[in-house]
Amino acid sequence: MPRPPRRATRPAASARRPAKVIRMRMPSSRTAVAPMIERILGAVQDAGLDQEQQDNLAVAVAEALSNAALHGNKLAPRRVVRVTVELPHDGGAMVEVTDSGRGFDAATVSDPTDPARVLMPGGRGVFLMRRLVDHLEYNAAGNTVRLTVNPPRK
């Protein structure tokens, strides 16, 4: 007796992959941050984000790029910050920023709004990024941050 054909248990590859992936590199310098933000905003132009989402993403990406160049790559001229922009079929955008540093443990970053820490340096950038995007995650090493903005609700 012949076997019935197998039914696919996973979505088709095209349903799982983003519609568009753009990869970029940024020199590890402070002056490279603003032009890279403009390139990223240009890349997400067709992502269906409203103006507030674009503005919030710009601020979050600025922080991620600055942290990668300064803290991760120590502004070393030979090191680059790698950026990946993914645009899913259903709208929204994901921006991933990777440096070549040792990383850090994002779980240990203290809340800068805690009255005991309000005058202490550090942690404000991560705090800000978390509030400006829909989802923020770091890889296990702590040298890649992924910022996700969902499509606006209709």
C-alpha cells in the first residue's frame, strides 16, 4: 500500500525569511554614526513604520551604534561595526548591530531611574533603547544587539 504524501510541518522557506536583508559596515568612529543612521532609516523606508516609530528607531540605533564603536570596538580604526537590517514580509523592521568586542552581560545593567543610581554613570543607553523599540535582545556574548520595531497596528 503506497504511503500518502508527507505534509509539511514547517512554514515554507519564503514565509520564514524576511523579505529583504541589507548588510552594512560602519567604521568605529563617532563621526560615522550619523551617516549610518541615515542609511538605516533609508533602508527601513518601506517598512510601514509611522513617523514616531522611525524617530524612536533612529534614537535607539544611534545609541547602539555609539556603544558598539566606543565600548565594543574602543574606536579602533581597523575595527568595523556590522549592521544587518531585516524587513519582514508583514512590515516592521529589525536592526542588528554587532561589534568585535568582548561584550557584556546586559542582565547586570542597573535601572538608571532608581533613586540610588540616578547620579551614577552607565546604563542609560540600554534603558533608553528598551523603551524606544518593541523588542530588544542581546546575544549570549553581549556584543550584538537586536532592535525590533513591529508594524503599526491598524
